[in-house]
Amino acid sequence: MTEPRPILRLDKWLWQARFVKSRALAAKLVEGAGVRVNSNRIAKPAYNVGAGDVLTFALGERVVVLRILALGTRRGPAPEARGLYEDLSPPPPSKDLSRPVPVAGGRPDKRARRRFDAGQTDALD
């Protein structure tokens, strides 16, 4: 007889893996934007996930693709949380330096103008 696969609620796993700051925000992420588990759209935070499942969701401006490696027992420190998943996300796009970055006042500052005129990146970028 096979042993049952360990499972955990999706919102709880997202919280334990430190993708959101609270379980309530994890539930909003699942209900609002939606999360895909093994390419099936999930709208319920109580959906059960386990090791081997692939999650796809939008976090800010990026699309995050993860494979669950383990289920956590607690919301521990970040290095422990990184061990719960394997990141399969595509690399972020490079910055567009063809024009200055607008600042709060709408005008580029002196440093941004110099970078734009020189056409090169800065050590702080």
C-alpha cells in the first residue's frame, strides 16, 4: 500500500516560502491574480499542493515559476525558505538605458543626464 503524499494549503505554503508577508496576502494573491498549479488555474487558497508541483504566478512585474521541493513546517528564516522550492523563472529583462529614468519631479537629475549623454551604465546600476 502506498503512503499518502504530504500536502499543504497553497496560501500557507506561499507564506512559509516567504513570497508574501501574511497568510491573508497569500489568500488575496491566489484569489485575485490567480495562481497556476501544474498549468491549472487555481482560485481557492485552500487548494492542496505537494512536492513536485509547479507553481506559476505574477509577483509585482515578474512572472514567477517554481517547483515545490518540500513542504515547510514553519515560517523560518530566508535560507530555510529558499530550500522549499526551485526557481524556474526566466531571467528578468535587462534595463533600458536608451533614455533617462524619470524621477519624482518629472525631470532627470544631473547624474541621470550624464549617464544618458555618455550612453553607459553607472556603478550603482
